[in-house]
Amino acid sequence: MRALPLTLALALATLPGPAPQAATGCARDAMLVFDGSGSMDEVGHDATAPTRIIDARRAVREAMPDIAPYRRVGLLTYGPGGAHACSGINLRFAPRADAGAAVVAGIDTLSPGGLTPLAASVRAAVEVLGEDGIVVLVTDGNETCGGTPCALSAHLAETAPGLTVHVIGFRVVYDPFSWNSPEAGDYDGQTVAKCLADATGGLFVSTETVDELSDALRVTLGCLVVGEAPRRITPRLPI
């Protein structure tokens, strides 16, 4: 599937309205797979600017009130806390109702560290969901633990046709020479995780700002509301 521009994806989205019982399209459970790798806490060219994790926390706090009343959401984080740099995959909780506060708390307590086991993290989320559901992967870069997201995506497309993986790149740091990302060279300038969305019919959304990340979370985890007119979102996008 060709990646949709953020403007198009958001223009088509309808955000939740005031009555949870009116929401439709939310029967499928979702797992949010969130980047807690060390690069999320790196300081950029502007040493006074917030790090990725600080802005990501803001985006999650803004988005979850529009998502949690309508869809059962679980949380898995990757990066910190493992016995070694690639083993920090932490299933915080499986999909449950009204998980907004728990998701926010889980991201707020992330202390970034470790590397980026994209394939293993998505595989762990799929094990929770089974063959039907939605995975939303947030990442700032490529696989760095030797995994093969593209091979995984082909396997999921064949064995779990009811599963959709959306990928949100947040200020992606692209490294085509990554020593432990065997498929990275096929995705020039983008995260290799894009193939997960391509193969499963999901969206690939590239974001740079808090507002863009928040809107992307609403689009990928949100759902339609009966009787609500579509609300158009116009994010600030880089040229």
C-alpha cells in the first residue's frame, strides 16, 4: 500500500464525539507499541529544545481522551529495562476499556534507553492481539537489533489477514548504514518499519511536531461516530 500523506489521512478522519455508545468501527482491539529507545532522549542541534520523549508525552496526553472512551487499547514499550540493549520489550497491559490514563502514565514513566527491536516488539504485540486487531507502532528510527520487519510483515499478511499495522514515524533518524538493520537499505530516507504498514493495509505517517503526532494517534487509533460530521484537521507539516 502506498503511504498516505498526513494531510490526506487526517482530512479523511472523523474524531470521536460526545457519546461513546454511538461510536462504530471500534470493535477491534488495539495495541500501541511505543518507542522508548535511547535516541528518544537525545538532544538535537538546539540544546534548549525538548527531546522527542518530552514532546511524545505531550502528544499522548492530548490524543488519548479522544481515543480511550471508544476503543480498547493496550500498551507495549520497547527500549529500556532489558537485560541487554535489545531485550527491553515491556508489555505494560493488554487492551482494556478506558485505558487513557494508564497509557499516559506508561509513557510518562518511560526512561529512554537501549536500542530499537522493532520486529520483536510488533511480534509481541501481535501475540497479545491474535489474528485480528490493530497495532500502532511509534518509532523514531530503524530496526537496530537485527530483526527483519519486512519479513515479519509478509508473514503477518499471509497468516493474519485481520490484522492491521499502522506506523507513525516521529522525527525519524535515518541511518542507512545501521550495523544491525539488515533491511534498512531498502527504505532510503525512511524507517524500515514502513513495510509493516505497506503489507498489512495500514497507514504510514511521518510526523515532526507534537500536533502531528497527536493527530496521527487519533487517526490510527480513533474511530467513526454515528451522526457526527467529519472534522477536518490541518496539521503543520514540514515542506
